[in-house]
Amino acid sequence: MNWKAGVYGGLIGGLVFGIMMGMMGMLGMVAQVVRSDSVIVGFIYHMFNSAVIGALFVPLYGRLSSNKGRGLAFGLIYGLVWWFLGPLILMPLALGMGTRLSIEGMSMALPSLWGHLIFGGILGFLYPVFAKK
């Protein structure tokens, strides 16, 4: 398994998603998970998660992502899964808000869906590129 390829893809996808979150003013909320309100702390925490989530892609979808097209497809699926896990379940639970698994909660998290899909798409597309090196 090529863990580095997953981490590299996750970091690049995370950078793009992190910039998007910064433009939407979401990094402060991300920082709250680690008991901070600093945008910089939020970005660092987000990038750490991006590297870990990128590495987790490898055992789940690495062998299936043998080329850029397949990687992109599995990356989009992976991004969708993390949209459910991150902003709808884990993050609200960490902030003491319960889950957002309702129509209203999902509607509020729609901007985050695009970011997670872009993150997953970049990760999946780049994984086979980095895995071949």
C-alpha cells in the first residue's frame, strides 16, 4: 500500500478545500473542535485531518483507484462519505450539538458537501499519480 500517495493527495485536496473553507468563514468553527477560535489553528487541524483521511483512502480504495478516472470516481464517493461523517456527525458531536442528520441539518451543510466532493475528487485523481512514483 502506498500510504504516502494517499497523504500527498489528501494534503493537496485539503489545501484546496481549506482555502474554500477560509473564504466561507468556516475555519473558526473547525478550530472549535480543538478548543480554539483561531483560523490558523482551524486550518492546521483541517490539514492534519486531510493527511489522515488521505492515508485512510489507501486501504479502502487504493487498489480500486488504478488510474485517474477510477481514482476520481472513488474519490468522489469517499468525499461524500466524509461529508456525512464530518460535518453531519463527528464535528457537531464534538461541539456538543448532536448530529445534523436531518433535512434542515443537511441543507445547512450543503456548501460543505461541495468542498468534500472537491477534496475527495482531488485525492482520488492524484492518488494513482503519486502511487506510480
